[in-house]
Amino acid sequence: LWLWVQLQIPPRDYGENLSNAIWPLIKQMVEECIKDYFTLDKALKVNESDGERHKMAIDLGIISKIPGPPAIPILGTTYMFKWKVEELVEQFFEYFHFYALEGIGAINLWLGPQPLVILIKADYVKAVLESNALTSKGKEYSILEPWLGTGLLTSSGSKWKNRRKLLTPAFHFNILNSFMLIHDQEAQIFIDQLELNADTDQIFDIYLFVKRCALDIICETAMSTKVNAQKDHSHPYVKAVHRMNELSFLFARMPLFWLKPVWYASGYGKEYDQTLLLVKNFTKKVIEERRLEFRNHEYDVNSNKTSENSNKRYAFLDLLLSLYNEGKLSIEDIQEEVDTFMFEGHDTTSSGIGWTLWLLAHYPEYQEKVIQEVDAVFGNSDRSCTSEDIKDLRYLDQCLKESHRLFPPSPLNTRSVEDDFEYEDLFIPRGATVVISPLMLHRSIENWKNPNEFNPENFSPDNITKLHPFAFIPFSAGPRNCIGNFIRNACNKKL
């Protein structure tokens, strides 16, 4: 089978065509191969003690009792996965709703030899996200480590706790005042760019404009540097960040790529390394230049003196450099957090704005309400949007939240189970990976009426108080929630 596939599929296209190429054969093999999946995994653990192997066999047996589609050796349940993203999402929706209707709170999938426990019930999600014992990210994040190191997103244990404690004070509300100046400038460029295309009678993709605007904003707020993505579409850093996101997602969803020989034989491994070098060198250069500038003025991360009318513009990098001067962070630590800020902020911001625009375009009745609210707050004035204005745009906030419900910028996140976890009737043994999918949770019939329909009234003052506190988690929740969530929300509203 392996030789047959290799002869007929070019190496670079192997991952993309594997599922479709061997699907008919796999379908015939399922019944015969499913008998004893766990013997393979036990055989791979020959270096562990008899006691450890015995416990592993018991744990794997427990996981197998969690409902889920049938798995086969080596491939697990990935042989069933659709390759196209749209079809894969629909497939997972079908799984999720099927088991939810049966009253099942968790399902089991196998990503190759790795067991996944996907949570359906909001109570289970709450228990996992609030647990201080489940703060380590899943193995799928390993592709990000060469890029992000072990910063706030990818680190675990004591390093994550110390880093979170260190950075939290930096995200006080007054830093938003400094960022608002950047939002204003880039938003105006965004409008100017749209006007160049609006009267041409030609169809154009507005999301490309949103994405470039978000990247410009993130580059300035993170590193105090301009890449002019909105005007210069060919900037190498702009293209590299976009490609890094694509390659990381590709790696995470194809377990075969976790094997280095396959990853590099496909050609993606080499491309990833080359793109990574470009991205890292760019941020390294910016950090060094800013460090030299920073010697002439310092910024107190706990300062409350920054006002919206101030001409001073402090970036996230400035806050990190002040910690560097205090001996609390190294230059390597700073690069980890700057790269993390770029990765998390750019894609999630553009995704949130893009989907909100798409939904409002499809529901003009809600769009009209947003326009009326904006007119009520600003009238005929062209003044900048202030932090007080942001608070007054309540219906726009409902629309953004409803957009995040239907299309969460972070559609899933994982936790690595390092010690046995038990909650009510749910038992997850160590070695498994817990998957929490806001994309699925936000469309659960258990928590939402007509869950697939866009309805901003889901977040009206009356309705939001009735929600389960973990039924809506677009940027996670608990100890590992998004540290800069309020900054992202303000940016979304301003644009």
C-alpha cells in the first residue's frame, strides 16, 4: 500500500492526496483492523516498567470506552478525516451534534496513536479550563515552538505561571490609550484603501484589506515598527507571517507530518525553516534597534499616566524592555513574547473583523441597527473614537460577540493531560489530550436556541445573564485565557 501510494503521488502532494487516494482501501480494512488498537501503543513502550505498561493498558482501555468513531492501527481515526477544511469542519459538526443529541458529554478520537478527548458539555469545559493541573498545551502546538519558543502561548508549568504573572501588569487598561493612536491612523489608511476600490464597480475581497490593516496595527503595537502592509503588499515579513500561519495549521491537522522524514520529504519542512528564518531575523533586528533607542527613555509598566491625547506611543516591546532593564527578562524571552503577540494578535483580530463584516452584509437589518448606534454616538463628527465611545457602542459589541460565537477566531485549543483527571463521571488518564472547541461549543443545542443563526440578541443584557459561563469562550477562559482580550475588542470596535 505504501509503495503504491508513493509511486502515484508526488512527495510534496502526499499529505494532501493521501486521504482520498487510499480511502476505498481503508474502508474495507476498518472492520478487520479495529479489533485491538492498543497492542501497537503498548509495544512502543518497551522501555517502561511492567507497572507503567500495565497502567497504560488500563488507561487506554478506559479511553476506548468513551464514545467515538472507530479507530484503526497507526492512523487512528484520521483515515476518516476530510482534507478540505470546509468539509472537515462540517464532518466535526456532524460528530458533535450526533453525540450531543445522545446526551453524551465527551467523545474520543485518535490522531494517529494520540488519544483525543473532545469535550461537548459546558460543565466539562469549565472543569478543565479552571483546573490549575491542566495548563500544558497539547502536542499539536509543537510546530510553533521553533517560532514562538516557550513564551506565554506554548510554555507550561512554572515557566508559564511566572511569565503570566510577570506580563499581566503590563496589560493595564491605560496601555490601550497608547494603542488607540495607532488604531486611528491605520483605520484611516484602511478606509482610504477601501475608497480606492469602492467606486470601481469591481468585486474585491475585503478580507485581504482587513488582514493587512490588522498586521500593520499589530506590528506597531507589538514592535513600534511599520511594515506598511496596507500599501506595500510585497513586504517579505507580511508574506512570511501569512505563510507561517498556513504551514503551522497544515502541520497540526496532519499527524503524518509530525514524523520529520515525512514533513521534510513533503517539501513543507524546508519551506517552514526558510520562512521561520526570515520571520525571526526581522523581529530580532527590530528588538535590537528598539533596545538601543530605549536607552534614552524608560517606560514604567505600571504607569497610569498615558492618556489618549498624549503623543507618546509605547509598544508592547517597550514594556518588555523595561522588564529587561529590571533583569526580569532576557532578550530571548522578549523575542518569544513579541513573536507570540504577532502570531496571536494578527490572525485573531483580522478573523473577528472579517466575519463580522461578512455577517452584517448578509443581515442588513442588524447592520442598520449598528449604523444607527454609531450615528447616535458620533453624529456628523469625524472625531476619533475614544475609550468612552467604545463603551457606548453596546449593540456593536453584541454583533461582535455573536460573530465570535459563530466563527470564533480560536476555533479549538488543547490541553495535555499530565496526571489523571477526573470530574463527575468523566475520567481522562494521563497521556491523553483534551480538546476544547469553541467552534462546536458555541453551536451546541444545549446552550443556544437556533445555534446556526446569526442573532445579536443572544448577547442582549437579559439573555447574556442566562448563559452558562463557559458556553461562550472565543478566547478561552480560566487561568490560560487571553491576556490581551480587551485590547483586541477595542481594536475590533474601532475598525
